[in-house]
Amino acid sequence: MEIRIEGLCKTYRSEGRTVAALDHVDLTIPANEIFTLLGPSGCGKTTLLRCIVGLETPDAGEIRIGDEIVWSAERRIAVPTEKRGLGMVFQTYAIWPHLSVFDNIAYPLQVRGAPRARIREKVAQALEFVQLRGVEQQPATRLSGGQQQRVALARALVAEPRVILFDEPLSNLDAKLREETRKLLRRFLGELGITALYVTHDRVEALALSHTIAVMQAGRVIETGTPQHMYFDAQHRYVADFIGRANQFQAIVRHRESDFTLARCGLGTIHCQARDLPEGAEATLCIRPEFIRVTRHEVGPGFNVIEGTIESMEFVGEVYEAEIRVNDERLLARIDPDVRTAPGERVEIRLDPAHCLLLSA
Ligand code: ATP
């Protein structure tokens, strides 16, 4: 079910300080998608989630779930949390230690007074889904962190929510378990075809899981798009920087053609991806390290070729990562292992214009 947010504002006042946690947020979360709010600590992700759930009262704006307005300042509508039809999975698993796995998962159905046979059937389905069959009679606390998080997920699922919301659900798991649980989550959210709103500050998690990512900064949504868009074609410097490592250089737009834009920066005059920026405009040239290659392989026509001096190089498996000095600039680049070179040597660097992004300053 789609969620639509319009003009949402939320200000906190504490100890004489005022914080605009949400600053006129407009957002549409399409039905049946995994939609991620990504941003650094304090940017307002959790506040937005809590406003949608109804645990926090916004100051202004409107929230719709499907066709229903669940909150509106203007229309004075405030549907209570339990009537919004949402499921939540938190960072802390929020499972009850004194209950068995079965009773933890069955809880939302028991509260509603569902018949016993139905409860058994739904819990069995949910256990199957999160791959936890066979542990239903164990105390929930005897399970590992990853298994406890799956219990929390199963509990959210049995209630058949219209939307399921996740607040940093993997951040208490170790790296390996986090990856495993992420894959499992992606698979069964895909199979369920449910709308999922996911909050994280982990860019890899956002890239791996989401259909759409919204990057937030200081209470605002800066940019929204697919993981590929955000990584390869971001429009904002902040987004390009937050979503992955990026070399950035101050640049001036020199010339525009239909299929490329020419910009002058500390590296020289560089052919960049076409952007709708006027000649003379100040911009930031942004290039991901994996697209700056020192290679013996032939590259396509139209590549930028510049020269630099290797300052340092490190073998990271498959390739070397190197710091290369070009004029007064330093850039992070990749060197193919078959290129025999060493720090202090001059090398030719190839830059694909398609991966040289000009972002307006
Ligand atoms: P994190 O990833 O650390 O949870 P976040 O992006 O979820 O961060 P929020 O928790 O939504 O950010 O907080 C947004 C801003 O609002 C922060 O500056 C925070 O300090 C402030 N804030 C949040 N809750 C309250 C509160 N109950 N009282 C006062 N200020 C608050």
C-alpha cells in the first residue's frame, strides 16, 4: 500500500534548544516496494518513521496510507497507532524474554482474540517463512541475535500489516549475520510483495536491499532514486559522497554538447557526462575510485587520459588501490595487477566520461 507524506514538519524543543527534526518533508513510498530512508545519525529518519506509525505527533503536514489520511494537521485527523495497520521491527528485537518463540509470534493474534487453530496455522506459516521451524517451544532468549530478529519479523508478519517498518533492524548483528539476514529479508520481502519502509545509516545495506532510496540531511529529503541512480547519477554532492567513496574536484563548466559537458578542474580539461549546466557555472566533478583506472587494456574512444604520479599503492585483492597525484590534486584510483608500476612512477590514467559526474555546486 502506498504511503504519501506532504509538508511534514516536526520540531523538538529541549533545554532551550530547537531542532527541526523534519523540515517540510514530501515523500511518496510506492506500494509493494522496499523503500529506504538513508542518512547520518540525527537527520530525522527515526522521527519520520515514528510520525508514520503514530508514536510522534507532527507539527504540520499530512500522512496518507493507501486512500486513508492517518494524520493531518489541517483536517485535525489523528488515527491512533493500533488502527494504522502497520508492523514494526526495531533495532532491539523487542521480544519478550519470558515467552516462548511461539508465544512471542502469536502475541498480536492472541491480543485480537483470534481462534486457537488459526493462531497455530499463522504462526507455523510465519516460522516457515523466516526459516525458524523447530524452535517454537524454546524460550526466545535462547536464540542467537539473528534468530531473535527473525522472531520479531515473524511477529510483525502474522498481524498482516498494510506496511512493515524497520528501524535499523540489523545494526545489533555482527557483520556475517547482518549480511545473511539482509539477504533473507530481501528475499522474503520480495516474495511477500509488501510495502516496507526501512531506516538505516548503512549505505551498503541501503544499496543491497532497496528498490528506492531517499537520502536525508538535517530533516530534509535531499534526493530519491534507485540504488543505481543514487550511486552512478546522483544530482547532489552530499548524496554522491554519502552513498560511496568519491573523488571530488572544484570545476568550472567550459562547454556543453548534447552528449558530453567539458569542465576545467585541477586535473585538466575533462570530458564529463552531459549535464544541464550553463557555461561558466561552478560545479563539483565527482568520480568514484573504481572508474579511475590505470590499465593496460584498450579503452574506448573519447576517454579522458591524464598523467599522474603514484604516491602510494595497496593490494586489496583483485586490484591495487592507489593514491595518485595529478598537478596539485590527489585522487584515489584502481591499478590493474598486470600494470607493473610502483610508488614514484608516472602513469596514464583513463577516465570514462560517462562516470565523470558534474554536480552543481
Ligand atoms: P539515528 O540514526 O541516530 O537514530 P535519526 O536520523 O533517526 O538518527 P532522529 O532520531 O529522528 O534522527 O533525530 C532527529 C533530530 O531530532 C536529532 O537532532 C535529535 O537529537 C532530535 N530528537 C529526536 N527525538 C527527540 C526528542 N524526543 N527530544 C528532543 N530532540 C529529539
